[in-house]
Amino acid sequence: MLFISTVSSDDNHSSCATATPTIATDFETGGPDVKNVLGPDDHLNEKHSQLSGGEIDVVNAVTVDALTYGDEDGRLPTEEERATLRLVAGGPDMAQSASDWPDFRSLRKIPWAAYIICLVEFAERASYYGCSGVFTNFIQRPLPAGGNGAGAPPAGTQETAGALGLGLIAATGIVKTFQFLAYALPILGGILADTKWGRFKTICIGTAIGAVAHIIMTISAIPSVIGAGHAIAPFIISVLVLALATGLIKPCIAPIIGDQSPVKVQSIMTLKTGEKVIVDPGTTIQSMLMIYYWAVNVGAFMQVATSYAEKRIGFWLAYLVPGIVYIIMPIALVIVYKRLIKLPPQGSVVLDTINVIRTIISRAGVSGLVKGGENWDTARPSNIAAAGGLPNKPAGWVKWDDDFVDEIKRTIKACRLFLFIPIFAMADGGLDTITNNQGASMTTNGAPNDLLGNFNSLTIIVAVPILNFGVYPWLRKMGINFSPIKRIVLGFVIATLGMVVGAILQWQVYETSPCGFFATECTVGTGVSPIAIWTQIPLYSLPALAEILINVTSYEIAYTRAPQRMKGLVFAIVLSMNALSSALTLIVSPSFVDPKLIWPFVGIGAANLLSAVCIWIFFRKMDDDEASAGLIGKDRVIEGIVGPDHEKK
């Protein structure tokens, strides 16, 4: 789909533009129709009227001057400039330059609405992690003897909070099922957002469902409900409802933040210092997603409050606190509603995708589907029409166009790398029931055994600003290309080191526990190893650093390489890799018993190291593709249409 912008050029602002042309702008990319797929005389009125009369809260921000080469800010960079100038993200600094270009300057500033959506994500993650962080103790361990009946142990003891007493295997099963659903259901949420409701409406519906989940979960933790043995049913219901809410919200937040990016093509900008730089869409998205991920982990830090709440007061307070923070979500959504760029749903993408694949198989065979290349061209409507149509298919069955086939190709290319994420996810929280159990076998001195998991979030909260505003800009300034694949490979290596730490700690717990290699249910003496629980900090901090390098980069690839009408779905596919990780953990969880708790760390560490090697061998060419894409401004376009004045046009 394309739409049109008629703009005038000023001779003082462009050495190449001398007329007032009409520019066709590709609605799917947000950039100019450089390939003239739909020229100025082809159905322009029809396309423009479709956009003007629809529910698309966007306007065109591409000007003639941004599409030409000249001497002024706002133009495309030359070949030499792309090879020598550093890339920067759009943001507040853009207001410090191009004083004679007020319109261009404002287009490069990140709208505040994007940061309000980050606040929504903070509240949602505070809800998710604040509650799920105490699930293991709630399920695994019984009510502590001499406790207050709400799950808190007697003060001054080494006992751990508990409620249901179902054991480690049951806790692992329920927790991993919840995590599986929370990361698998985003596939449904992404499809609904892309095809039916749109991203903003899907977030709102998910928010309402999540509120119901919090009410039920708090009821399940009331002391009288636990004491009567009735807590398990409402708790399981609340877990399932919360997973559904997460599935609707999670695939929409990051894409809607990316939609607010005003930088659609590379352009020259002179900073206040006089340095000439390239304002880059990919770098802008990376910076925005780093802030998004920072908000995620500020919310995740809510587990500190809930860990102490379960330990000192009880589980009812541990579930109530995240529910109170959750109230921020509807308030923020109301505030930001009129300021957001809201792209509309794009129709039955999934059905069209299935039909395209069916067509390729019927005309080129399964081998043609796998090989790709020209075999995929057999699904192009132009080729189908030239061949006289499809046998046994009625007229009008083909509802896609040639470009849609290319979109599916791009989507598949964007997803290949994500198949390694489940291996990393097992190292990054996949063994949380084992690590919590390990902590309970150590000397806590009053600290909750599940408190240390918060050092994952704390590490990210500290590291993201350092990387986003310090390390990454410095590397770009020094001409060091810390490309996506390099970041991901380094992340897998760091995750391997985290598993080495976990294996060593578990071995030392076995060696020093009064019960030796059966430390989990030890009742001899103090019942715990003399090793302090704080030695677990590297076990959480190392995977946290790896998260920034792997997860944020994966989100960046998912957003920048996926077509506009499939961004929610592709982002959900990234999230679903965590669901696969939970499924794998469920399969092997029966082996999570003494004296075998060293081997999960060893096996997952080896798998992460092997993944790092494989990714470097098979995917490093993606970095070459990224570099070559930067040679032409249009190739760095981020799909979506900017709306700097946020008015419907």
C-alpha cells in the first residue's frame, strides 16, 4: 500500500530538487517508492483516499529534500559519508542542530508517547515478575511450622516461605507451564493485533484481563483460604488468566514503541559541536528498545518487594503489591491515547501466509519451499496469472500480491536466528527452580532464598544506560562495528560462564551441606550449607549481561526486518522461543533431584558454548548484509509511517 505527499522544495535547501514534485511513499516501508512500484500516475487517488478515510493515525514525513543529495542537513548521505561518518540515534540532541530546518529537526525527536508506553511496560513487568518470582516457594514448600499462617516463616530462622507444599517437581511443572503459556500465547496476541484489533486495542484488552487475574491470585493467598486447603484452584485459574493477559500485551508493546520512531531513512545531521553525523533508523530503534528493555527490568525489580513480603508478612501481600502497581497501566494508556501513532490491523495475514506456502508446495514441491530463491516466485499472483491460474481454485482465491511473497521471505530470514534463543533462555532463568532451591540450601541469614534473582534485573538496570549512552556510542565513534551477530555471540559466551558458576556453586553446596549430595530436604543441624547465599550473584548477573546482548538485539532484528503488517507476529515468534525453552525444561524437570543438580548447569553451559560457535559460523554473513544495507538509505528504512503532528490525515 502506498500514499502520496506533495511537498515543495526550496532552492536554498536542496541543490538537486528544483520543482515541486509529487512523491509516492511506500506505506509498508515509510520510505520513498524508489522502485516505482506504484508510479505517480498509477491509482494514486484510490490509494490516497483509502488512507485518508481509514483509521490510520499517521501522516507522511518524507520530504523531497530528505530524498536528494546536497549540502544541507536532512539529505541522504553519500557513499563516502556512509563509510566515514558515525551513526547516531534520533532523539533530544536533534534539537541542537539544523536551526534553519525547524520541521526536519522536530521530525528527528523521539515523541514522549514512546516513553509513556515504556511506563506501561514497566507496570506490566512489575506485575509479571513480582508475582511469578514467588511462585516457586508458594507451590513447592509447605506452610512453615510456627509461622503466621500466611506463608511467612518464624522470624530469626533459616526457614523459607511456603504455602501449598507440592514439592520441587510440581513447582517446576506449574511455573514452567505458566512461562510456556506467557511466551506462547503472544503468537495469538500478535496475530490478533496484526489482523483484527490493532496493537493499542490489544494492549487495552490484555490489561483488563490481567486486572482480573490479580484479584483472583490475591484471594488464593488469603490465610484462611490456604489454611482450608482451597488455595490451589483459584491460584491455578489466576496463573492461566495472567498468562493470557501477558500473551495479549507482550507482543504489542515493543512494536508500538518502534512505531513512534520518527527516523525512517538515513539522513545527514550536524550536531551542536559541529560534528557531521548520520541519523540512522536502525540505531534509533536500537536505542529505543534499550530504553524499553531498561523499563522491563525496572519492573522486574519488583520481585525484591514481593520476596520480602512473602518472607516477612505472607503471600497475600506479595500478590497484592504488584496488583497495585498494575493500576499504572490503564492510567498511562488513557494519558497517551491521543498522542500515539496507531497503525491499523492489516487483514488476514496468517491465512494468506498459509495459502502462499500451499501454493509454493503445489507448484514447486516441498523441496522448492525449502530451497527458496526463484521457487518462491511461483506463488506470485503475476506468475499465477501468466500460467492461467491455479487448478481447482476459484477466482479470487489468491488475495495477496507479489510484494506479500517477498514479505514472507523477509520474515523467514528474520526468524532463522531466533531458533537458538531457547538454549540461551534455559541459561537465563530456565533453571530458576533449581537456583531457588540452591539458595534455600545455603545460609541466608534472613534473606529470602528467591531474593538473589533480582540481581538479574539490577544488573540490567545499571548496564543498559552504560551501554546505550556510553559504550555503544563510544564504539561507533571509534569506528568499531559491534554488529548484531557479534553482540549475540558474545552474549552466548557470557551465558556459558554463568552456567559454569552455577555448576561450581552446586558442587560446593553438596560438599559442605550437612546432608552431602542430598541437600534439598536436609534437616541435619542447621539444614543448610555454610556458603552464603550472596555467592549466587554472578549466577544471575552474567546471564543478565547476556540478555542485553541477545534479547535486545533479537528484538531489534525482529522489528527492523519484519514487514509492517507482520511485526507483531514476528516479535511474538521471538518471545515464543522462551516458551520452547520452558517446554524443554519441563521435559527434563523430573531429573531435577538430588544428587543430580550439577548436571543441568553443565549441559546447558555446553549447549550455549556450542550455540555461540554455530551462530558465528552460519550467521556472521548477516552482519555483511547489514553493512551492505547501509550503503543505500532506502535499505535502512524502518517500516511504519511517522506522524510528527499526531493528527489524522
